[in-house]
Amino acid sequence: MIKIKNLHKSYNIGKNSLHVLKGLDIEIKEGELVAIMGSSGSGKSTLLNIIGMLDNHDKGSYELDGVIIKKMNETKAAEYRNKFLGFVFQSFNLINYKNALDNVILPLYYQGISRKVREKKALKYLSDVGLKNWSHHLPNELSGGQKQRVAIARAMVSEPKVLLADEPTGALDSNTSKEVMDLIQKINKAGKTILVVTHEHDISQMCSRIVKLKDGVIVEDKKIKQKKAL
Amino acid sequence: MKALFQNDTWQEIFGSIQKNRIRTIITMIGVLWGIFIYITLAGTSKGLDNGFEKAFSSISSNSLFIWAQQTSLPYAGYKARRQIRLTTNDVDVIKKKVPSIEYVAPRNVAGVFGSSGGNVVKGSKTGTYAIYGDYPEYIKIAVTKVYDGGRFINQADMDQKRRVAVIGERTLQELFEEDENPIGQYININNVTFKVIGVHQFRQGGGFGDDGDIYIPFATYKDLFNTGKYVGFFMMSAFQDADVVEVEKEVKLVLKDIHNIAPEDDQALGAFNLGEVFKKTIKFADGLTFLSLIVGIATILAGIIGIGNVLLISVKERTKEIGIRRALGARPSQVRTQILIESVFLTIIAGIIGIIIGTLVLFSINMATQDLSDFPYTNPTVPIEFIFGALSLMIVLGTLIGLIPAQIAVNVKPIEALREE
């Protein structure tokens, strides 16, 4: 599903250049649940951003589901993001003046799907995460776990090939974290490829593979026996 | 363009407008105020314009009065301080030598400029009114309306020195019973019997006229008041295309020649050039319209810049939201369109409200000044092309000003917008 070879990325900070990714090679197959770990500054978020087409890489190659991803214009990138990728963020990033349903609808709106169809579809995904009865509540009326579940429904509604989760449990307590991870595991069981960026050991144990980054290179890449979240 | 007609676009826009209610209202007040000032100013200046035109409508717009005074310079053997008197013989000379003159109406008057008026008696009622001796041409220069059933003095009245009179509205009220038809009735002026042939309508603006004035034929007046060939003053009008200021000079030169006045003596003849005043007034009104246009447009501009400003701030505020939308697959053009439509929509709504309020204000000013007949303010309207002009100006400027925040929103990189603080 994802093939990355010799990936380099550096940022210009003033006159200095900061080399963040120093030649990464990684291959992720369809249906994997991968935890990307590393301390802050290790390059894990940068890697996720490049995979998520939120950022461009400098050198190397990146292939997503057979499509070679190079520097492209924003319109094209927006289309690819919408079609191939779903995002889940640490701080949920729901639009606070839209209710849960309208937040889930948003990716479909940008696909130009008719109102009736997308409402039906969004409601289905919202009930999949167990929030059918909360569809007309605004984000500030929901708990953290509920918000993250709305965000997961929003990421899933466009039926992406890969789900990218950047510290999805970072803002949640341990019980809620487990619930969210349980949901992620279920989605993974259904066949979705998922990348989870985390620095929490027990969260990484709930994945099927752990990739550890340090100073822009992969220092460890191992398959593990997956722990059940609940 | 397609986005304009999609329900969803509008839902997104209303969502963001509702979210920022106070911001929206303050922004709209800026534009609303601008267009309100524009409409009110344009309408008011139009009202003044109309008012001036109405005030001058009772008199030919290129007419002038000329009268004689004392000379200030000795000339041709005559001493200075000699009283000049104009005569009926001057009329033909003026007409011959100044071809731009269309009508000349010599007038004599008793009852203005300090002289005593005529004592008028009708049955048991009496009154004192200004009596004018007039040529039939008078009505061509001072456009006076005579009420139905009556007529003005004609050439036959002059030739036969008929004792006929055209009376004013006040004269009618004071001397006649209500519902009494004055036409064909007789009144006494200074003990001479006159037949009433018409009632003239009085209109403000023609100078020293009054609604009690009585007009009788010049020839008859001459006999009644023993004025002989002498004329109190001339009223004349030039052809439409003539330059009234130039005409005044020419007429004065002719009169100076006839009456042996030094050509450089500017005391001997008095003149009041209505045409010149009229022109000046029209120019003033035009200037006022122009000024109101400039001020109005500048105010609209300020309002629209205000909208741009607020949208700019709101784009900064919404950087994160825009980033989320971009991550979810919003194309740059979709983001741009939304902000542009928001800008234009706010501008137009505020503009329309401003137009409505401005119109209401104009309407109430009109109502308030309706009864003030000597206040030159009539029918304050704003030409429809002014309104459409203002609206399209707003749409164009709203779009242009919206482009700035829209471009900034597009330039927001999703990754930067989403970066955790």
C-alpha cells in the first residue's frame, strides 16, 4: 500500500537547514496497523505529514497504492487527500460551529456528492462509531472520546485507502484511549490500513507492527503480537 | 460560478456568518453607512436641484430687468447726477440693435419701490394693491398662468386703451365673495371702472411680485397715472441660445446711446440679470451633485475597505479551520470562492439595507419640507442609474477586496494551519 524509498526532508530555519528525515525506507502492506514511535524531534510527525500529502518530500520516492506521489499543485493534492487519506488528529480538529453530522459530511461535501446521499452516508458512519444519537450536537457538547470518534467517522466517511492518526489518544484519559483504540482495531480488522503516530508504549502494543524513529532514521521495525484494546 | 447556485455554498457561508455575528454586523454597518450617505446626499442635491428649477420656472430663464437711475458722470454737455427716464421709444431701438432680444416688455408700477398703490373698490369692499401697466409680451417673459375662463392683456386692449384688469388671487379673495366668478365683473381703480378679464396664479421666485398684483394695459395705465411715454423698467428676455450677460451689456450700451449717458457710466442704469443668477444656481446645484457623488463614493469605498479588513482578520482567526478543510480535501478554489462570496454577499446585503434606509430618510425629508414653499427642495430622487452604479461598484469592489483575504486563505498550508500550538 505504501512504499517509501530513501526519503529525505529538511526544513529551512533562517539560514540553517534542519535535516529531519535522513533516508527512510519503509513498506506498509494493505491491512496493517502500524505504530510509528519516537521521541519528539525524531521525525515521526514529518513522516506522517509527507504520507498524508500535507507536506512535500525533498528526495526519494513515495508510492501510495501504486500511484507515485511527487510534488504536485494544491488542487491535485486536495483531490488525492480527499480520495486516498483520512486524518485523525490529537486535538480532534472538529469545526466547532458545525454539529457532529455536518463535520462528518464535510469530506463528502468537497467530493461534490449530493446532499441526501452524503447525509445518509455520514449518518451511517456516525452510527458505526456509536454516535447516531449525538449527530445534532455541537463539538463542545461532546466528551473528548466522543469528539475523537466523530473525527474517526469523518476520516472514514470518504472511504480512504489509508487512515492516518497523529497521537489520536494524546488528549484522552486511559479508559477513553482504550475505547478509541478499540475502534481503530475494529476498523483495521475490517481491512483498512492504519498508521498511528504515538509515543505511548501501551498504545503501540495494540498495533501489529512498531516502527521506531530516531534522528530521522528507522532504528527498529518489528512485527509484534497485537494486544486487544479492551 | 456554479458555486453561487449551490445550496451548500450558502449553508457554509451562513454558518460562518452566524458564527461571527458581531463581526458581521459591524462590517455591514460600515458599508451600510457608506451607501446611506451616498443615497441621502445624491437625493438631497437632486431635491435642491429640482427646487431651484421650480423656483425659476415662473420666469424665463434668460430674462433681465433694466431700470434707470442717476448718472454719475457728465457727458455730452449734461451734468452728472441727472435722473434718466426710460421711454417706450427705447423698445424699438433695443429690438433693432440687439437681435438676441426676443421680447421686451416695458412696465410701469404703482405700489412698489415706495410709490403708493391703487385704491381698489368693489362694492363695499376696498383695498390697496400694486397696479402694473403691462404689454401683452409680459406673459411671454414671466410665465404667468391665468386661470381658466380668463385671459391676459392682448394687443387689442392696448390699441383701444381698454379698461380691463387681470387681478391676483389675493385680490380675488379680498374683494369678491366666495364662489363668485370675477370674470366680467367691474372694479374701481382710483375711481376709474375696470372690467376683470382674468385671475393670475401667483408663483414665488419671480422677484418682487405679489399675489395681490393687478395688471392693466400699459396704454390705459399711462392715462390713469399720467406717465406719458415714460417707463418704470424694462423686462426683457433673450433667445435661448444667447449669452444673457453679453445681452445685458449690449442693451445697456444702446440705452446709454439713446439717453446721452457716458458709455463708462455704470451707475446710470440698473439691471438685474435673472438669467445669470439662474445659470449660477444651476452650476451650484451641479457642483453639489458632483460633490455628493464624490463624498458618497468615498464613503462606500471606506466601508468596503472595512469589509476587507474584517474578512482579513477573520481569515487569520480561521486559519486552523481552513487548514482542517484543506486536509479534508477542500480545493484552493473552493476556499477562495467561499470567502469571495462571503465578501460580496455581505457587501450587497449591507448595500441594499443602506439604500432602503437612505430612501426612507429622503422620503421623510420630502414630507417635512412639503409645506415650505420658499424652501427650494422638491422631489428628492436618486436616479436609478446612480443606484445601480453604486450597487455594481459595490459588487466589483467587494470582489476585489475579498480577493486579498481569499488569497491569504489559499496560501495557508494545511500543515502549518494544523500545527499544534
